[in-house]
Amino acid sequence: MSNDLDITDSVLAELRSAADIVEVIGEHTRLKKAGRSWKGLCPFHNERTPSFTVDRDKGLYHCFGCGAGGDVIHFVRQMDRMEFPEAVEALAGRFGVVIPRRARGPRDDRREKLLEAAAAAQRFYAAELAKPASRAAAYLEERGVAPELTHRLGLGHAPDSWDALSRALSPAYPESLLIEAGLLQPGQDGKRAYDRFRDRLLFVIRDERGRPVGFGGRALSPANEPKYLNSPESPIFQKKRTLYGLSEARDAMRRRERVVLVEGYFDHLALVSAGIEETVASMGTALTPEQCEKLRRLVPRVVLCYDGDAAGRAASRSALSLLFAHGFSVTVARLPHGADPHDVLRQEGAGSLAARIAEAPDALAWLLDDADPSEPGLSPAGKSERVGAILDILQAIPDAILRHEQCARLSRHAAIPQDILWDRIRPKTGRPAPGRPGPASASAPGTPGNRAVLQGGEIPAGERRILQILLTEPEHNSLILGTLKEEFVTHPGAIRIISTLRKASQNREVVDFQRQIADLNEEDRLLVSGIALEDHPAPTEKGVEGLLKDLEKKYLERESAEIQRAIDRAEASLGAGADLADLIRAKQENSRRRMELSRSPRWKGN
């Protein structure tokens, strides 16, 4: 993927119009024509009865079983686990949409030079490893690493020399550039720069596009400290955002819908040697939030496979908190005490290592085994400490229901009443439960404060129906948009969608449905797909008029209650007569309008 693509709103609108969503989705599930839409089995979850609908004209899909939905770009991202620019570029190439390129600046040119230098260094190190007398090659043979794997992963050898790399890359790459790329160390007291990696087996660190950006070096001599040495931070390498092996593992991760996470380079080698291609490494340091976010965009499940010693188990516990916080489903492989994955590979074989991954228990089962809060003879204080450590990890789970279920399991295992445990990890944000109203707003009548009663929950039926008509029956749009006021609507997503459609209606050039909703975010597009693709009866003009009156009446009822609260506050505080009089007049006007609406027939559903 090119990083200089200029993906503008107009490019996205053109792409959504050009891409045939039925053709794209039809490659993943069989679709059958059903009226104006296409239906089939959902490719995102197992089902026997089709609940997946695709609308070619609107460019939308929605599953009424699992809730998946959106446009063609979102489908490709979800199905192929692609980043947004990657999905856009793939679809653009397929459907002939030209994406312009941004003008390159000096920083872009410098970055390309750094990438070229890193690639040239990787070729040099790989050539050194291929030499008959390579100490790194002998070391890999001793550890049982197959030459085919060595070549596939681009391993290399930094010779025991202070200037072998710098001589090989000059004069094509100036010394200052090689220092910036982390390949050379600056000299002291006016001396020349020297090679950073010397007498080391080298693992090439690649970005998500497979380009070398850095190296990890394993010392070949006990006297060469430290044992492992990584490239320093540079414009092309930020360790906290990088995972070793990710570019090679992406396809396998998509197929298996999981990632196996290890700590070090040889751990990665061991798992890949055992046929577990979906393996990445955090390069010997603690897992970071940035690495978790990168993985979460690709897979929903993680198998942790850290060392079996005390340090490895501590690292697993620390990683669990981060992984839970990012919404992963996690299992943890059990390794023999003191062993790492490469030890298991050499001592037990590839089949045993693969079995330990396949049979990895879920995270809580592993935590209970690791902490053992029910150990016979354990003191009450010791039990409390161990249970507390597990609760501290479970507290990171964002889903309150899942957190509660895990708490119930811990309660049964530790023989501690669940309410005592739940009190430690229940939500304490002070926010109302989803769909429940928050505290009353002090805003004046008629302001957006009255819509707080329904924010964040399901869209009320009347608002959902009016959105459905706007999205599917354009002949009624002028009546709706000319009558419907923003304050009549309570749901924030509905407000945003109606506002977007109102703006599009004022632009005579916008006739394509995807262009009408081009400004919506991904969350609102999901909402649109669910509403627009629902089966519904054809509306009548009288039905639409009744619906609009019903929405206005509900608004006036909310406003009346707000006015009454304001009157009560004014009377309790002996407020100014003029303010109280204004409030009373507002209530009278509100009552008059509600009486008018009550004499009209209510909305009956069409």
C-alpha cells in the first residue's frame, strides 16, 4: 500500500458508487435476489436461516442476526482484516477508481532514503549469513532452525567488524543517514561512526508493508553485551508501535482469526517452525497499548505463549490486563516451568508445541492455576492477596456482563461470596446504565437538554420509522425535511443522519445515495444499513403527516415537563415575577399546541 494516497471525500464517494457491493460480497457468501435486495447467509457468523441483506442501489449490507453492517469499504475491512487505506486502495484498483497522490516533500524523500538504507543493510546481512564460515549460520544449525525458514524470514549475520556495514553501504548512503537509520553508532571525540551490530545473529524487523525498518541482534559471543540488542528509535522504527513478524503473519491471522503472541525472536522462530504462522513477538519487552490496538484491528482472539518461568508468568499477567482492556478473547498456553517455546520445540517436538497452543485454557482458568487461591494451608491474608491480584486483572474487562460472569467463576473456585468479589470490580463510573436517563439537565425549555432522556439507547419507533422513510422513500423527503425540526428527535445518531440528509437535499448535484451519506461516520453508516434494509410497508402521505405530528407531540410533552420543573424551581426560590410569567406563558402555548395535535389522528404505522 502506498502511503502518499490522497483519499479525499470525493474519492470515497466515487469509490462507493463504482464498487459493486453484490459482486464483492458474493465472493464470500451465496446471494439470492429477493425483491430489490439480495439475501444470503451471513459471512460473519454461523447461521442456518439467511438474515444477511445486501442492497446494490444503496451500496449497503446488514445482518439482522449479528448486527454487522455498513458499506462496501467496511465489508472489505472486516472480511479481509484490512486497514482503511488498504481496503480503499484494493477496491479502487479493482473497480478502476483513480486515487490521486499527494505531493512529496523533503521529509517524505528522507524517509524513503532511510527505508532504502535499511533494505540495503538487510541484503548485506543476509549475504553474510549465507557465507560458508558464518558463525550465525552455525548457531542456527545448532539450534535446529531450518535453512528454508532462515531464508524466508530474512535472517542475517553482522560480522565481527567495526566497519563492515559502513564500508559496504558507502558511498551510496552517507554516514549521517546510516546513523539516523540506527545502523551506525556516532563516533566519540571526532572519531568516525562505527557499525551498531557486530558479531550478532540478526532478525529483520519489518513494517506492516514488509519493508525492513530495524533489526534485533542476538550476541554470538558470551562477552558481547547485551545479549539482545535492538535498533534505536528512528523516523522509520518506533518499537512500541511495531510487532516482530506481523507482515508475514497477517494472512494466517485473517484465516485463523487469532494471533499467537510471544516475547522474543526465538520464541517466534519456534512457533513458526511448528507450523503456527499467525505468530508475532513484542521483541522482548512489555506489550504496549499501541501494539494491542494494531492487533485488535486484525483479530478478535489472542493466544499468549510467554515463557514458563516466573518472569514469563508475570509478563503474561501484565499482558492480560492490556488485552482484556482492548476487548480480546484470550487463552494462555501452559509451558513447562522454566521453559520457553523454543525449549518445548527442541525437547518435545513441533506437534507437542502446536498441541499446547491448541489446548491453551482461557485466561481465567490459567490465572486460577497460576495464582491458586484455593491452595491448601494458605493463610486468609495470602488468599485475599491472590484473589485481589486476579480481580485487578478482571477489572480491565470493559464488558460488564462478561466481567460479572468471570467474577462468578472466581467466586465458585475460591469459595468467596460473589457479591464481595463483585463489589471490587463492578463499574464505579457513576454513569447511568445504557438506555437509562442521566440526571435532569438545568437547561432552559426548548433547548437540546430535553433529549437527554433517550440518548444512547434504542432509537424510538417513531424516529426509526421516519429515518426509514427518508432513506428508502425519497418522494416523501421534502415533506419530512420541511416539517421535522431537530428538537423533535432524541437519538443522537438519528439527529446526525437527518442533518446529513438535509444538507444533501440542498445540493442539487447530489443524487446518488452513497453521496448523500458520504459525511457519515462508520457508526452512523452501520445505523443506516440496519434501518434502510429492514422490511417495511410502503408509507402513505397521511401516515407520514401523522408520524411527524406524533414526534412533535412527544417533544412537546418533554418540553412541558421541563417547563414545569423550571416553574417549580422559580417558585421555590421566590424567582423574579417576570421570569415566572414567561414560563407560565410558555407552558400555556405548549398546552395549546398539544391540544391542536390531539385533535389530529395519531400515527398508525404507515
